[in-house]
Amino acid sequence: MTEKEHTEIAKNLLVGRTITDVVYLSKFDCEQSLWNERPIMIILDDNSTVIPMADDEGNDGGALHYFNPDKEITETIGVLWND
């Protein structure tokens, strides 16, 4: 699949959506996926969710990089260890 095709899929899923909640993925859900780290789960207005992963194969939860150049804010939204 090309970059253009990937971009179009992402746009169709995400553009215009509103974030309604953000929670960390539960320990149970991470255990079911055999993940050691608990990433945040972004819940959207159509009840869909976005969960950062370590890679395309879903081998573990991942962190998010946040950047707002207008407010000069850079932040890493990290993962929690699933202990």
C-alpha cells in the first residue's frame, strides 16, 4: 500500500472526529494482548478508539509525542508498565 493510500485511510477515519475521553488501557486488556506496557486509549465521538502501538504488528503499547508550536509545548505521553 502506498503512502497516499495509508494517508487517505487515516484521514477518512480521523479528520473531523472529536476526542471525548482519554484513559490508560486496562491491565486486563494489555494482558490479553500480551503487552508489558499500558498506553493511553483515545476515545472519539463516534465511540471508536485510537491506541498507540510499538509497531505495525502490535507487539506492545506505545507512547505519543505531542507538539504545539503555537504554545511552544512539547510533551511525551508515556506508557505505564503493566505490573
